[in-house]
Amino acid sequence: CGKSDESSSQQWRKPLRESLDFLRDSLAAIFEEKGNYFLKDVWNARNDYINLMLNNSSEGKEKFFYFHSKRYLEESETELCLRLLEMQKYSLLMFTSCGWFFSDLSGIETIQILEYAARAIELSNEISTNNLEEVFLEKLSEARSNLPEYSDGRDLYMKKVKRSYNSVS
């Protein structure tokens, strides 16, 4: 992780955290709303998802859904649950601790956690009609960069995250 530079303003941290908190809470609501149709306990399934990630074989999926689903799931329902769980994975990754030990909003660590946020938003758009990105960016615009090439978090997201993310997707 990068070190914090004492001469740089750290005022961007609070709006960044508030933006990520908003996104996390909104994603959790979608996860619960959609996941409760299929999963016995969505949060237990989310916590156990690591085991499926470590054993992503057909047997691993069968075992995971045997323990966590309310009933036998059709393939499309299983795929929806997997997208919900991936969305939650990226929601957790947005809070990677390294993302807070740097001197500016434009640090590579911030860009990484914003890329996780972008992926979580993309997954939520596949699952729900709630488009969270605009409100997220509105909140993120309150985070001011110390560098003149990025006026704020929204500008950084659009220039560094969205542009590079769209070129990979």
C-alpha cells in the first residue's frame, strides 16, 4: 500500500467512504430482495460463497446450492444467484483496507476499489432496474482530488475507472 503524504489534503476520504457506504447498502437491499426468493439465508450463503469460489466445480455448485437454496433451482435461477453473490463479493472488495493508505483520491489503490465498485454496479444492473451509478457518482463528486487533472471523484471515476473498465469489458 502507498504511504500518505502529509502535505496533501485528506478531505476526500469522508465523501469516498460515504459513497461506498451508499453503494454497499443499496447493493445489500438488492441482494436481499432478489436472493430471498431462492436462498434460505442470503447472508449465510454470501459468507459461504468463498467455498464455492475455491471449489467451482459442478459438484461444488451442487453442494453449495443443496445447502443454501430453498428448493431445486433452474439453471437461470442458479445463474442469478451466482451474479448476486458476485455482486456481494465486489461490494466487500470495495472496502479493501489498502484503499485508505495513500495521499490522494487518484492513487492506484483508490482506482482499484472504484473498479470493484464499477463491477458491483454492473452486476446490479444485470439483476435489478435500480441504476445506482448516477447517485453513487453524485456522492463521489464530493471527494476532491489534490491533483488538478482530477477535479473530484466523479471525474476520476469517469476518466480512469469507467474508461479503462469499459475497454476491458
